[in-house]
Amino acid sequence: MKKYMGNENNYPKYDNYNGINVNRTADIPADYVGYMGVPITFLNKYNPDQFEIIKFRKGDDNKDLAINGKNPYFRIIIKAK
């Protein structure tokens, strides 16, 4: 697994949600304890003992998640258990 600490630039924060964007399931950081937006392909590898699914696609403002004003593809917000 990847590390968040020391690689923060690879995980941009959302404009409208307190979480980071993870572009590939393989890049989910092992040392991050907050919310993460992951691609829908995450569902193929989802382990309920390891991660909790928080919500789908929307930020705190009920609009699609955004990074610097742009919307990434569909994201699932998760949190490590």
C-alpha cells in the first residue's frame, strides 16, 4: 500500500468535502485516517472489515465532489476502520 505522509501532493483535497481524492484503488494510502474518495472500481475489491463506505459522489453541499472547481469521475467516499 501507498503512504500519505510525505506524499500529500499526490492526494488533493476536495473543495466541498473534508477528504482526499485517490485516483486508483491501488493508491489508497495505508496511513490515512480520514475520508477518501475512491473510484467506483473500489467496489470490486471492497472488504467491509477494512473499510466503511460513507457516501457516494456528493460533497457537503450536495453537489458533485470537486477539486479546484473540476469534478473527478464518480467517487465513493470511504474511511478505513
